[in-house]
Amino acid sequence: MRETRLILRDIKGARFRTAAIVVSVAVLVSLLFSTSVFDVGARKVSAVGAGKFGADIMLLSPTLPTIFSYETATGPIFVVDRPEGYVNSSVVGQVLSLPGVDAVSPQVFVGNINRSTGVTLKLVAFDPATDFVVQPWLSRSIAGLQPNEAVVGAGAGFSVGDDLRYLGLALKVVAVLSSTNASLDQTVLFPVEGLRSTPGITATNGISAVMVKLSGDGSLTNVESELKNNVGNFRVVAASELVTRVKVDTAGIASYELLAEVIMAISVFSLIGLVFTMTTNERSRQLGLMRSIGATNRFIFVNVLKEAALTAAIGSGLGLLLGAAVVYLGEDFLVATFNTALTVPDFSESLILVLTSVALGIAIGTAASLLPAWRVSRRDPYEAIRKGE
């Protein structure tokens, strides 16, 4: 209790010094928190944006059983467009296990639906649990899509609640995709489970295509080589170079946020260290007197660290409030200037960011005082008193 009162008295007795440390830590924490929130939001937006460009590779049955062929798509790859033959469904697991592959999802081309409007629609069965090409174009989750439910493209001419029939298949439209300006706009998609449970639609349990998403460090060339050497012969359709380049650039936007955060953290850390050096020199006489009446080196060292930690904690609390204000104003600025809304972290992500920012603020504030605290604790009492006069 006496030590706590001593620390509180020192904090109150040097308001300018305390204010300088609190402001320094508050600036650091506000930068850490706000930048982290923007970083999470940017990564989510980037991931959604990159996801809207479809698959990196589509695997189809080979033109001839002994031939492994390559093609480049003219646009984004969303769905299999026409009957291409079938491949064994076990291929999905084999492809997913390859290095450089992040996700795979099977599709089955079921048939064409001729509308009275003259538009021909494609009917495609897909796997909602593994899909990554359709979901980015929907505002609702498709993970729980039922076997008798379907999602339709923006140009299909259906509305939510409409019924659709194809041979023995009866589907209800539960969602309409955003416009893609691609073949996905004229596609009706339903769970492959519904296809397997409806007899008379297809005569095989195979799949028409495998959509493949590469990992961040995955190489198209390496994955194609792995496919050819370890999986079998396929007709490989790769996304166009333009689509691939845009996906990489979009996904890399958020990395600049981390670089800025590190630079600012180093700068503020140096500032906090300088402030603590100045404050310990200012308190040299006081600490020297404490040593002269029996205070140990350890007591002086721990006392300075505890004061730094308490001051840093106060600054961290203030920094969170400042960071929240920056996020609020920054979100309004993004909407007003770029017509881009920030994707706010969910509760668990926000809690982690808050705890991480406060912990880093206290840790950095305390760490910045280590060297000054060690120096002043090792100083000779007489020298410290004379230096403080």
C-alpha cells in the first residue's frame, strides 16, 4: 500500500511528465487500435473483392483420356458452362491435398432451361459447403441451402419465392445473385445433394468440373505440374492473366497497413523511451534520497517500472477512446470520399483488438522505461542527489 501511495504521489506531483507519457502511450494505442481495425476491415473487403473474381483453375474431363491439356479463360471462371463429360468425385480430395491449393469445390452441369423470354439458362448443381465462387455474389449465407432450394443469376428472370421445375426436380428460388456481367447471370444453382436424391436426372455420380482456388503463395505452374504428375489427365482451364493480376493486387492492399503500423509503433516507442529518460533524470535527487535511506536497487527499479506501467495503462485507456473516434470518423470519410464502407470486425475480433492494443500499449510503455529504470537504479546515491540539485 505504501508503495502504491508513493507511485500515485509521484504521478500527481509531476503532472507535465505524467501527461507527456500518457499522451505518448495514447497516441501509440490509438494508432495500433485504429490501424488494426482498418487492417481487418481492409482484409475482409479485399478477400470479398478477390473472391468475386471466381476460381483460379477449373478442371474438366480430358478431351482424350491420355491427354493433359491447358487453356486460358477469356474472363472470370464461375460455373461450368456446358456438358464437358464427367470425372470421378474422388478427384476433389486429391486436388485439395496438393501444395498451393487453398480450396476446391465440385460442380455438375445438369442441363439447359429454355425460358419463354427466349433466354436459355444453365442448371448447375454445386456444393454450398465448399463453394467459394457463388457466395461472394450473395448477401446471405448459402451454407444451409436445402436440397430443394436454388439461387439464381441476376439475368435469370426469377424472383425470390418462385418455383422452378426441371424433369423430376422441383426447386424454390431463395436468393438472387448480384449482377456479374458473366455467364453466372444466366445460371440456376442448387445443392448437389438435391441432384443425387432425384432419380432420372443424370446417369452418373461423377462431377462435371472442379473449381480450384490457389493459396496466397500458390503458383499456377506448380499446381498444374502437380495435377499432371500426381492426379491424372485433365483439361485445365486457367483464369485469364488480367483476372489473376487483379486478384493478387486486391488481396495485397491490406499489407501496406501493417507496414505503416510497424513504422508508427517504432517511432512512438522511441518517443516514450526519450520521455522516460528525461523523467528519471528529473527524479534523480528523489531516487537518490530513497537509496540513501535504505531503498534497494531492485526497489527503485521495480518502482519506476510500476509507475511506467500504471501511466501506460491510463494512456492505453485514453488511446482506445481516441482510436474509436478515428475509426468512426475514418469510416465516414471512406463512405463520403470513396463510397466504400468499412467492414467492421465482429465482437470477438473487436475484443481481441482491444485487448491486444491495451496489452501492447502497457508492454511498450513499460519496456521503454527498462533502460532508464536500470540506469537510475544502478546510480550511486550521492551522485544521484548531486545530479538532481
